[in-house]
Amino acid sequence: MLFYTWQETLLMVAAAIMTDLLIGDPRWPTHPVIRMGQWINWAVSKLYGKRSRLRSRFSLRWRGIVLTVSTLFLVFVTMWLLLWLAAEIHPWLGYAANTWFIATTIAVKGLKDAALQVYRPLSAGKLDEARKYVGYIVGRDTTQLNESEITRATVETVAENTVDAVVSPLFYALLGAAPLALTYRAANTLDSMVGYKNDKYLHFGWASARWDDIMNWLPARITGVLLVSAAVLLRGCSPVKAVTAIFRFAALHPSPNGGIPESAVAGALGIELGGVNVYHGQISDRARMGWPLRERQPGDILLTIRLLYTVSYLVAGGLLCALCWIWL
């Protein structure tokens, strides 16, 4: 039977965090998110279709709802059956499979590696190389970015993904082990693929974008508390400014959730995030987060990585303390 006690779930989630910190995203077998993306691409080709530009807003939204519900249902049921089979073969195989799949929903090491790939050439003054690598992790145009803007793009990405790639999947893993954690990852993947406010996906991707907002609402606010706590522990970070920035700037962000981690990191580091971004030639002027108390510099990327890791350690430590309290 695929039902776990709180103690078992806490232990699997703590083990998954350590697995990600040590190993990172698996290269083999194929990462589950790749399979999700393949399904979503196929489903979009069937539901959106070549004539979708002629469809009404209601029709596009309805088709987008079908895409969202079918994807989430398919991922949850598939994972539940797979993990049920593993547990039926042997309970320890069920524990191992759950731990592994939960680890695939987390990307602490992957975020660090991607940010350092930008930081190394940036700190060496190799702007063209840094622009290339930052282009791998952001959707904005990066060909004309200077050092400060490359730093901003990287810090914003790591800050926002502290929710998407760390706290949210762990939150849902605690509620429903790997099946629910993978379901969250499916919602996040849907949003990243069709949740755009452009001519193509404004209505078709509406359900995916809104559901991702709903699933991230509580984890984003937990992340704000964790980032402030991390700022207390790290030299060079201000927890007071992190708290103040959340209350003053977070609501200005276009996302109901993204402004919390971005403003917290901006306040903690004493820098300003947000500003003008260019997407496919279109200018987007984002609300400013934090205060420009000093110029942004490459070292801010390292500080943001330290905040990310400290949040991960706080979560893992909290889970282990909870286990000790329950067992004792």
C-alpha cells in the first residue's frame, strides 16, 4: 500500500534534499520533467491546433483547462501507480523510489551550477560568455546586457526559483510524497511552457498560469520567511531590510508570488532588482524591488547562492529536528 506515516515522509524528503545537494539533477534515466514537456508539446499540438487563432476566448480557455487538468491527472496517477508497484515489490524499494523522484523535483545544485556558470566569466570580465550563459536561464534578450544587468538577471532567477525549485516541491512532497511533488512540477512546467501573456497563449495558457499561481501562493510566503531567516545567519545580508522590502515591494511584482523572493533577496543584499527587460524586441518595464544602496556586482550572485543553500539547510534541519522530536 502506498501510504506513509509522517515520520517516513519526513525522512524521505530530508533524504531527497541531501540527494539533490550531493548529486543534482539526474542525467539518466531521463529526467521526469523532460517526459512532462514531451507530453505537453503533444497535447498542445492537439488542443491548440492550427485554427486556434480563429477560436473564441472561451474556446481557448476551455481547451487550456483540458490541457491543465489532463496533465496534472496523468502525472499524479502515473506516479502513484509506479510507486505503488515499487512498494509492492518491496517496501524499501518504495522508499528509495519516492526519495529519488522527490529529489528530481528539487534543483538546489542545478541552480547553483547554472548561476556559477554565469558568475565565472562575468567576474573575469568575459561579458560575451556571461551573456551566453545567462541566456540559458532567463527568457529576456541578453545580447546587450552589461555587468550589472547580467548580475540582476542571475540574482532574480535564483531568487524566484528558490520557490519553484526548492520550497514548493518540498511543501507538496510533505503533503503527498513523490506523486504530489511531481504533480506540482507538472503545474510549474505547464506555466513555463504555455503560461505566457502573449498573442498565442494569453487565453489558452490562462488555466496553467493561474493554477501555478495557486500552487505557489503559500510556499512563496514560506520562502519569504525562510529567506529572512537565512539573512539573519549570513554575513553581508540584512534581515531587517529583507522584511521591509517584502512588505513594501512584493505586491508591485506582476506575479502574486514572484515579488516575495525577489524583494527579500534585494533587501537582504541592499541592491535593486527589477527594471527594463526586453523580450523578443518588446520592452517590459518591471517594478523595482529593493533599494539601490550600492551598485550590483558579480559577488551578489554568490551571496544569492548562499541564501539559496541556507534556505535548503534550514528546511532539511527543520525536518530532522521534527523527526527527532517525534521519535523521542
